[in-house]
Amino acid sequence: MKAPGRPAVSAQTLVSAVFRLRELGIGIALLLTVVLFSVRATNFATVSNWQDIASDVAVVIVVAVGETMVVLTRNIDLSVGSIAGLSAYLSAETLSTHHGVPIVVMALIAVGVGLAAGLVNGLLVAVGRIPAIIATLATLSIYRGLVFQATGGDYVFPNELPQSFQNLAAEKPLGLPFLAWVALGVALVGGAVLRWAPWARDFYAIGSSPEAARLVAVPVVRRVITAFAISGALAGLGGFMFAVRFANVDTNTARGFEFDVITAVVIGGVNVFGGSGTILGVTLGALLVATIDNGFTLLKFSEFWKIFFEGTAIVVAVTLDALLKGRVQDALRRRRRPASIPREQEAPA
Amino acid sequence: MSPVVGLARRAIVRWEALLVVMILAAGVWSWTLSSFFLRRANLLDLATPYIFIGLVAFGLTFVVVAGEIDISVMSIMAVAAVSIAEIWSAGVDVWLAALAGLGVAVVLGLANGLLVGLLDVPSLAVTLGTLAAYRGLAYVILGGSSISGLPTGFTDVGGGYISNELPDALLVLLAFALVLGVLLHATRFGRYLYAIGSTREVARFSGIPVARVRVTIFAISGLMAGFAAIVYLGFFGSVQADAASGSELIDVVTAVVLGGVDIFGGSGSILGVLLALILIAVLRNGMQLANLGGATQDMVIGGLLVAAILAGNVLRGAQSRGLPWTRARYARKEVTQAETPGVHSSGT
Amino acid sequence: MSRKRLRLLLAAVAVVALAAGLTAGLGNAGSTKVQAGYKIFLLPKQIGQPVFNTNNQGAQEAAKALGDKVTYNGPTEAVGSKQVPFIDTAVRQGFNAIIISADDPNAVAPALKRAMAKGVKVISYDSDAAPNARNLFVSGPDQKAVGFAEVEWLGSQIGYKGDFAILSATATATNQNAWIGYMKQALKLPKYKNMKLVKIAYGNDNDTKSLQEAQGLLQAYPDLRGIIAPTTVGIAAAARVVSQAKKCSAVRVTGLGLPSQMKSYVKSGCVLKFGLWNEKDFGYVAVQTAHALLAGKLTGKPGQSFVAGRLGKRTVGKGGVIIGVPPFAWTKKTIDSAGF
């Protein structure tokens, strides 16, 4: 569905050309990493190792899909780790006290809790006009505090959960871990929505230029709330996935997880100033980070150098990405009249 | 008192004035929570654990005013602290070691700055990477061990007291507030930052050396993380590679944004950050004296952050119906200079 | 003047209302009423952690028996520097003693020394502070015994032969590093000459990281026969990984874990044996020690002894160390009786 008449669309072909190139860049980086590790590291190119990586990356991808929508609107959601922790506890606690509760209901509780938390974020940002980084920095503390209040220092341990739930993480329909199927589903739906749903296309318009979006009657407030609500709901689903993965929930669950998510989003080529980025890119970005982490472990690197190299790899990736993007944009600008909104700069005063 | 009240009367919308009111209110609340709050020893000492946070926040202020972000600051501080301790334990004079540590901090900040300023990589992305890379460096240098027992003359900077009551570190903080306040608010360099933070393109066209300034702010941020390392070493008397790897980064960012620095750049003051730090310290101290749970404390600080900005928005909304200026992101060009608070208010 | 006061009052009301809304019914209001008995502050590495909650249960039991008041509070994350403000404010509130599990023994030392200078008794437990910054240390079982025992638990399960790895907490964790040191010492004994430590991984006491490290160990060392995880988060993650990979008998997991957390792995036969002392008793002894110190029954000199309530006699050892609780290994037979 194209939405004619809106500024972001007029530059569509140009933009999508850049997108395709950029995903190609991340894809090539991922491919190179995989080849390198396959040659150098024992056991890297095995099915079971890739199943491990898929499980590792699944939660990151699910939450990153929501985060992407928020970042596209030129906002950020730092509270996803705390939301995941809160959802994980509330849903796992429900299951531990009511063993008969179907697991789907438990997942829905988690998503519901996340949705509510995300709505609060959205209202604070869109209606309260608090910059997203501040609002979600505050709710990061508040939601984590709620985890402490909700748990009261209590915790959910594996023996309190039904066996069927404990086994869920180990299930591998068609060779792919259960959690990876969830991630795949979320990524496909998220990608499709961002590509074809008109309301989701508005995220790009808002991120490119909030003023222009408002002028062409995009309901900015409602859309921003929607983005935060989705991010919250998916963080809630991520909380459920944490519970599935560890069968063990306490106050520390998913603490600091926002860093993993934002790293995937940034590496995945989503513009931190909004307006551009795709789910495919973010998925590749998350995979790249998880692969590097896994590969360094298998290479038997010293723990300390591993931290250093992982950080350096991120710096190298974003630098190359920025250089490449600069070149592509220059090339395209030279060929076409610069009709599009300059994406990197601040909107004109 | 009277200059503060006078300031409030002249410009009640000023963020700094609001912060002063909030500090007083927080003080009253803390006093109702605990009778121990108003003791002189407590009042003088309550900010001491947060001095290193404040110094890092001052450095970050320069970066944020110019419209950038640096989330690698705590990792830089850790590398600096670890370097100082390691060099000292190799037998070098501790003050020379401290100088070397400051050098290391500046170099790490410069590396951030070069990537951002020259290659135009988004600062959030760069410092997200160096946040991890620099932390790794701290581990590579010191491993899993701990260094303590630094000379008293050195640790007094962060942990000493004058006549057993007045913490040296508080004076360090105020001195830096003064110096950095002058640098940010009364020099051409400072004005450049506001101009770049408001609209980078306009700044470039008006002949400001944008690239050089953007590199410099990250070096300043690194340098302040280096000074914070010295205070940290003094206050805790020791260092490990995981120094300040927890929510300290969140504390720093909280101090900066609660201090009224616009996260998108273009406005903010050192005085505001200083006051925000004091406000946080007063609240935490009061709640700790009343033995409120650690989680409750975090929630109150978070709630305050939201409430303060909301209140500010409401206040400004009411004001802007009468006055033309707003703090909206794009309507800020010439206002910056008028908005820039003078040095007179930096002393407190 | 009155206008200023009015404004101040209004602002104060606003902030109080906000805070009251947030804390309604959550926090215990600061009570200044004088009580019989001693005021003791129990400062864990982190609140909301199962192990420390269990310590607190024992501490409250002892406080009730002795007529003391124990206040349990601390930071929401395990970072040494975050314990410091709690120490300082405890001193200013007039607590008679502070019991601390030091996250970073040196970082809390200056604050603890300030406390001691003001006459507050300082007892470290679980994880020691710098020895000159506390009066007494109520220790878990002897660190050498713990380290040696863990190697023995694993050895006996794998026929004293094969590669194994350690999954620890953070690289800087004091207790873990000490135990690992003794494990290496144990490995020099002829009995263990066929066991080889191939890797020390750090899970940072974080679920995700610990799980990934455990997975990595299985992949990177195909011949791995065992994992020793001397931390509750690590052992739970390692047990989860091997049970999901269906490698329970190929790779044996042992170490230190909370019985309630490990119960399902032990019942399923995936984990045969692991250790942890009674954490409830640990908190109980710590408070008993503080009380004895405050009551003058102890001065901290080695050789002194006192009766720690229901747990009987405890003796101060070299360096002001009191062994608070004996080591304990949990198996399928005993795990139901743990109760923590």
C-alpha cells in the first residue's frame, strides 16, 4: 500500500535502493564472519551450535522488532529490559500458582503487561511531550522497581513450573528451536506490517520529519503511542520467552537487556534519528552480534579480550556502515536531483 | 539565600529555579522522613558518594549540549582508574600516574570524537561500541584482581575531609562547576556548542569549525571521566575492572537531563546539572536514612524525572501563551545566547 | 517571606504527594522510636536475591530471639560502590552494628572504617571486607574445604578423569576467585591427576550470559566431562543447558546452588550432587555474632567463643574469622529437607 502525497513516499525508490544496499552490507559482514569462524573455530559450523545461536538471538529479535518501530519514529525505548522482567515475573508467577493455566494464556498475560507498560511510555512521550530517552529512562527504573515490589524478593524456580513448560525451550520442531519459531513469526509479521500497512508506513514519515508528517495530516500522537505500545507488547512477549528459556525468574531477569536490543537495532542499520531501517536489517544485525559472540567463545579467546573485541567489532561495523552509506548517498545525489528530505541532518530551522 | 530567591522572582520559568525549589521540597520531605537528615554532618556529606557521577555528568553536558551523546563515559572512567592504579603499583609516583590516567582518558575520548566528528558516525552507535570495547580494555589491563592501598595524600582528593566534616570532594565538584561553567557559558567555544546543538547546518555556514568542535567535546568528556576516576579512586580507595559498570551510567544521564540539558542539544547549563545532582543526593540520602527499600528509591528518582519534565512542560506551556519563545527543538537559533545563564549563578 | 514560604510549602506538598503515591504501603516509615535491644543493619550485596532473602529470614529469627531490631536494606544491583551510601546513612541513623556481605572488599573499606571510627561494630559475613575494616568475619565453610569439596564432587561423578570447566560469577568476585584458587590447588593432588581444567568462563551472575557461556563450553570442548559452577546463577544455567542438550550423564554439573532452585534437576537425575551451606542459619549466626560483640561477650580476639543461640558454640579463629556454618552437600535424598 502506497500512501501517495506524503513526502517520505516521493523519495521511495531512492530510499529503497539505499536500504537494499545496506542490508547487503550487513549480510556480507555476517557471511564473512560465518566463513571465518567456520574455518577457525571447532564445532562452529554444526547444527547444534546453530540451534544455540538461534535460541540466543530469538529473544533479542522479538524485542528488537518493537524497538525498531519506536526508533523509526525518531524515539527510543530504554525500558524494554524492565518490561520484559516485569512480564516474565507476573506471567511465570501466575503459572506457578495455577498449574492448569494454558501456556498460551501465560504468554497473553505477558504480552498484556508489556502492552500496558508500553502504552504508559507512549502517553508520556506523545501526550506528555517528554523526550523518549528521558521518559523511558525513568520507566526503566520504575518498571524495574515494580518488579521488586511485585516479587517482594520472591522468585519463580523451575520446580514450581509444570514439566511441559520446562521442556518448551528444548523443543525443536523441524530442527528449529521453539523460541526461534516465535522470533521468525514476529519478524515476518513485523516486516510485513512495516512494508505494507499504511499506519506503519507513517512511522517512517514521522521519523523523517515530524513537522512534515503533521502537515500532511499523519496522526502523529496516535502513531507514536502505537509504536511504543507495540514495543511494550513485544518486550512483554520477550519476557515470556525469558521465562521459557530459563524456567527461572527473579528480580534480575532481563536486567540490562535493553543494551542487547539497541545494539542489534543500531548494527542492523536503523537510523538512530528515525526514518529509515528494516526488520531484515535488524534481524541480520542481531544474528551478526550473536555470531561474533559465539565465535569468540569457540575460538577460546581469553574472556577479557573477548569483551574488548566484541566492542571493537561493533565500532568497526557502524563505522564501515556509515562510510558506505555516505558513499551511496553521494552517488545517488549526484544522479538525481536532491528532491528528498536530507535524512541525516536535523530538520531545517 | 537571597540571590537565589531573587533569581526565582525574576524568571520563575527558569529550570534552575525550579530545581532549587525541588531541592528545598525534597529537603523538607527528607526531614519529615528522618530526624537525622538535618544534622550538619549529614548535610555536608550527603553528596559525597555522587561526586564522581557529577564530574562525569559535567563532561557529558558538553557533548549533549552540542547535540551528541556519549554512553562510553563510565567505561572510560574505569580504564583511567585502572591505569592510574596499575601504573602506581608499578612504582611510579601516584600523581604522575594520575596524569597518565588523564592522558589515557583524553585519548579514549578523542577516539570517540574522531569517529563522530570526522567520519560522521552517529555518536550513539560509536559509543555503544566503545562502551564495551573500553570496558574490555579495563579487564585486559587489570584482569580480575583489585588494587588498593593508594597513598593517603592522593585518596584525600576523593575521600578526605577538612576538619573531619567538610568533604574535599565537594570542593572539587564546586571548583569544576565554576571552571566548566565559565567554559560553557562565557567563551566563544561554549557558544559554538549551543549553535551546533541547535542546528548543525546553520553553525557550519556561519563559519564555526564544526568538525573540530565535535572532536573536542568528546575529548572533554573523556577528560572529565579521567578526573572522575581520581575522585573514584579516592572515595573507594581501590579499583577493579568492573568499576561503575552498573547503573552508574543511568545516574549520570539522569543528572544531565534532570539538570535541564536538552537531550537533542542546544540548551542546558552546568548549574542545572549541579543542582540536579544535589537534588538526587538529597532524595537518596533522605530515603536511605528512612530505610526505604532500594527499589523504592529507584522508583522515586524515576518518577521525579518524569514529573519534573512534565511540570516543566506545563509551566512552559502556560508561559508560551504569553511569551513568544519556546524550547521547541527547531525554534532555537538566536535564543541560545539569551538563554545561556551567566557565570554569576554557577557558584551556589 | 510568607509568599516564599507558601510557594515552598506548595512545592513540598507536591513532592510529598508524588513520593507518597509511589511509596504508598511499600516502605517502612522511618521510625525513630527507641527500642530495647540493639539496632542492627543487614546490608546484602543486592536486595531481591534469593540467597540474601534467605539470610534475612535467619537474621530476623535471631533478632526476635534476642530482642534486637534488624533492618534489611541495600542496593538493587550487586555493585560494590552502591553499598557505600547505605553504610554511611546507617551510621548516621545510630545503628549499633552493620552486618555486610561485601561485594567489593576494598571499595567498602573506607566507609566501614568511618563507621568503626564512630563506634559502630562492623561484621562482614558471606563475603569478607578488607580485614582492617571490620571487627569480625562470619565466614561460610572454610574456603579451602569448599574448593577441595567441589573438585571431589565432580571427580567422584566422572571417575576422576577427563576435561572440565568452571563457570564462575564475575571475574572480580572475591569468594569465587578464592574457591577457584583452592580448586587449582586440589588438582595438584595425585588423586586428580587425570582431571584437566580447560577453561574458566564468567557468567557475571546474569542468566543470559551464564546460559550462553555454558552453551559455548559444550560446543568449544566436545570432550568436556563436567562443569563446576561455584555460584547459584551459574549452576542453574549450566544444569538447564545440559538437561536441554540431553547431555546430563556426559557432562556432569556440580558446584554451589540453592536447593529450591536446583530441585527439579536433582529430581530428574540430571544433577547428582552439589553443595550449599544452610543460608538461613548463616544469617542467624551473623546476627548472633553481632549481638555478642555488642553485649561485650566478644571482643574479636582469636580463641574466644560464644553460644550462637540454637546453633551452639562458635569460636573466633585467626584473623577474626568465625566459621558460621558447616559445608553441606545436597543429593536426591536430602534435597526435600532443605526448606530454602
